Amino acid sequence: SIPLGFFGGIGGASRAGVLVKGGNYLEALNNVETIVFDKTGTLTKGVFEVTAIETVAEIDKASLLEYAAYAEGYSNHPIALSIKRAYKKEIDNSLIENYREVAGYGVKATVKGMRVIAGNSKLMKQANIILPSSKATGTVVHIAINEKYMGYLLIADEIKDDSIKAIKALKDMKIKRIAMLTGDSKAVADKVANQLGLDEVYAELLPHQKVDKLELLDKRNTGKGKLVFVGDGINDAPVLARADIGIAMGGIGSDAAIEAADVVIMTDEPSKVSTGIKIARRTRKIVW
Ligand code: ADP
Ligand code: MG
């Protein structure tokens, strides 16, 4: 028969698809007080789809999409990839100049001699572009050309089926606080948090503000429990490094995230967080 200890420990965790980078992290997983999730790519699929295009009178939808796709030409952000998929055609990189990605905001580039910026309302504000009022709920990528507002692309993402299971399992395990941090809009963040039943949600955060929020959440811990952050590494590698236990979604995560993390989930399933905690708890029983 298989000895009880077989599924315990670091080896057992890795067989379950959870790589723990040391015994101290397995031990720490026994004593988790707060778990903070990133939204995009972690709780949601991170596979965006352009679902609507709205333009001002001066430009048509196809042209707006073309400028946006070119501005995003060099970006690997999930939003950028969705815009390039929607555009469908090849992008001629020789038509893109002065490309710059502004983490947590969007992109800027000169496309066919036109200054294009594509990103969220904060990026538009920073560039003094006046946004028309809009009722669009969802992730919105605004586009301005030569400092004039030209319209937006509405981008949809979906909650992973596994996220529902993941949050339920963690609640059943009596984790005290489950929160979410995101750079996305408050409307989108609230919708996801409500659907999953999260305790707390913080939206419209820049990468460094995610670290500040994590520190705030850390201060609210009783001092006994560990603070876990779970992310895909896109715009959240500093938060992964700051948490007591940084968990990277290795299935889709960047090398930087896998490097910065203490624990790596080998799939894109957030429910592996509870798997890891369960194994840690069982291992402790056997060892002690
Ligand atoms: P999250 O915290 O949900 O993982 P990010 O921090 O990666 O999201 O991005 C936050 C927001 O910044 C996005 O919701 C989007 O509005 C904007 N953004 C970031 N990168 C891009 C990009 N390449 N193109 C357009 N918008 C972007
Ligand atoms: Mg992310």
C-alpha cells in the first residue's frame, strides 16, 4: 500500500502541479491568513476579445482598429493580443515608430506618422485628452490620434470556471480574508468580485500601487498569519516578490514571475492554491 506520506511534502505537491521552492514555504502555507489574487489572467481567462468599436464621426471602425493594432504592435499584454487578433491582418513593423508601453496604462506609438495613444482613461487624462462621457462597462481601450479623441474598443474577458471552485475551497478552509487587486476599472473589478464572493477588491491600481495595497493588507494581518499573493506576473512581479508567499500561475506566467515566486502553479488553475495548502496541512500532521 502507498504510505500516507506519499502525497505529502514538496514531492507530493509537485505531483499535484504545485512547485514549492523550499520547505519553509510549505511550512508557511499551513498558516495563511490573507490571500490576494490578481484579476487578469489569474481569476479571469486573460483571453480578451474585442466586442465593440465606437468612433467619433471623423474616423470609421476599421481605421480605428487598424491604428490601435499598430500602436499595440510590440505589446504582449493580453489586451494588445486581443486587438491584434481582431485586426486579423499582418502588421508592418516598419510603420511603427517611438513605441512605448506604459505599464498599467497602455501604449504610445507613432503609426504612419500619426501620434497614437491607446489605453485606459488614466492614460488619456495624463495626455490631456478629454473623454466623452460613456456608459460602457467592461475593459475599455480608448484611442487618441494626434492628441484628439477618436473612440474606443470594448474588450471582454471571462471568469475562469476554476476560479469559482478555487474561492469556494479557500472559504471552506477558513482562510480569513480573500481579496483581489487589479489595474482594470472599478466597474469590471466589482463585477468579478461579486460573482466570486470575494471579501475585498481594489481596482485601477498601477503596478507600484499594487505593492502599497499589499503592504496595507499585510499590516492588517494579526501578525501570526501569512500573506499570499497569486498572480500571472504581467504587471505584478513586484507584488509577487513582496508577499510572504508569492504564487505564480506558471502555466501562462512570464519567466520573471516564475523567478520572483516562492510557489509556482503549473497550470492556469487558481484552485491549485487550495491544493497546495491542503498538502501543506497534511504534511504537517505527518511530520509532527
Ligand atoms: P491587471 O491588474 O488586471 O492584471 P494590468 O495591470 O495588466 O491589469 O493592466 C491594467 C490596465 O491598464 C488594463 O485594464 C488596461 O486598461 C491598461 N493597459 C495595460 N496595458 C495595456 C495595453 N497594452 N493596451 C491597452 N491598455 C493597457
Ligand atoms: Mg495580470
